[in-house]
Amino acid sequence: MQPSDIPAAPVSEEIPQELTPEQLDLKSEATTEQSDEERLLAILEAIVYVTDEPLSAAQIAAALGEPPARIEPLLERLVTEYNKPSHGVTIRELAGGYKMTTKAEHHEAIRAFVKNLKPPLKLSLAALETLSVIAYKQPITSPEVMEVRGVQGAGVLKTLLDRKLITSAGRKNVIGRPILYKTTKEFLVQFGLKNLNELPTLKEFEDLRRLALSDSDAPAEEEKPAEGTPEAAATAAESAAPAEPDTATEAEPAPEMEPEQQVEAAAEAAPASEAEPEKPAEAPAVEETPAPAEAPKTSSDE
């Protein structure tokens, strides 16, 4: 009997079981919970990356409005993931928080790379003005740039040429054939532009200027004391206290007096100088000198 003559065993076909609504709900909830966890993990990675100082799990949890018990396991997952050799950076626990740093084994290569970096681009106000004119009016000649700015700028153009932010774009077909200038690819890289179409329009600049002027002209609102403070209580007491009556307008009228009483009151109110006339000043007493005694008569007089 040949092996091919042996009848094959019947294969039992598995019939897929239909999921109940409860199982479908549990599966969707698990998928939603997993997507939320992955989203939170990505947020934690971005937070650790952008912060300069180490942040603790409690600080991150308070900022995100999440319980620390949920944040700590996710941070540990990030630490484990970045410790793999396939990553050039790692997440370390420093000073009670988490911070992203480069791995120690790559320090020499990174130090050599940093030494070869170009210094950061720094431009003066005059260079920025000249570059703006060229960016919006290109191709443009040096005299046209000076006409727009109103000042001489030959030295500024040389600086921009040395920084490779502008380059020559031929010559203009006029008398003297001046050189035309335009921006370069380095200009787009330094200012983070895809192309020149992403430059802000003049209308956007006008809107920003108008908005800045409106903000500066708006009157500053008086700050009200916070509720529950002594200042707020004092303010409320002052507003609730009844206003004091005006003594000049709300004084009680004087009671009516009879004519005799009015005369007596006027006499009492009169000053003492009017009531009693002044006495004349007495002359100083003059001392009387005694008369000289008569001399006795002598016999010759007899």
C-alpha cells in the first residue's frame, strides 16, 4: 500500500468566536489607556529634554496634574530606554531630579566636534536693517539700499558678505552697472526659513506695531486686593460704613430766642474791648521834694 493511498485526516476548521459587547468595551478601554500612557511618556521625554535644571517626579506630576504614582514608573521606563547603547544621550537622576545628558563614553568626540563649530551669529542693528532691505527688495544694488536706509553702508555690506548671508546676483543694466545683491541659503538656515515666501509680510509688521501701540496706550487697571486679605477687609468696611453728614449743610438750626435773650446773647458774644471802655493811663506819681529849712536869724540882722 502506497503512502499516497492513505487518506488524509480531516482538518478541523476553527470557527472564529464572536466577541461580546462587554469584551469589545474592555478591548477599546485597554487600547485607549495604552495610547494615553504612550502620549504621557512622550510628554515626559520632552519635559526632561527642555528643562535646564533637574526636575523631580513630584514637580512634574504637579505641573501635569497627574498623580506621582503614575509619573514615577514612566520616568523609570525612560531611564531604562535611554540607557541602551543605541542612544547617545541618557536620562540621569541628579540632585533629586531627572536631567538628560550625553553619555560619558562620547565626551571626547563631542568635545572635538564643538571646537569646530562656528561662533554664534551676531549682527549689529545696522547689519540687520541692511539685511532686511535686501531680503525684501532683492535683487538690489548698494545705492538703492543706502537710499532706503538714508545712511552709508559699504562696511555693513562687507560684513554680510563675509558672513555669507548675502551674495552678488550680477549687475544692473544702468549707467555704472552696479552690483546686485541677494540673500543666500545660509540666510534661510540662520533664520529658520524654508524659502523666502515664509518671510513675514509688511502687513503683518503693521498689525504687530498697531497691537503694540494699543497695548501701551491702554490704561492700567487698578489692582484689587485679593479676597481674604486684610486689605480687602478694610476696603469692604470703608465701602459699607455710612457717610458722615456734612456739618456745613446739615447742621441743626439754632433754636428760636426771645428778643431779650437775643440781646443778652449778643452782649455776651461782644468782645471785652467793646463792652468796657479803656481806662486812660495814669500819669506817674511825682515825688515832692521837701522845702529847704529857713536859716536862723542872727544878731546882726536884728
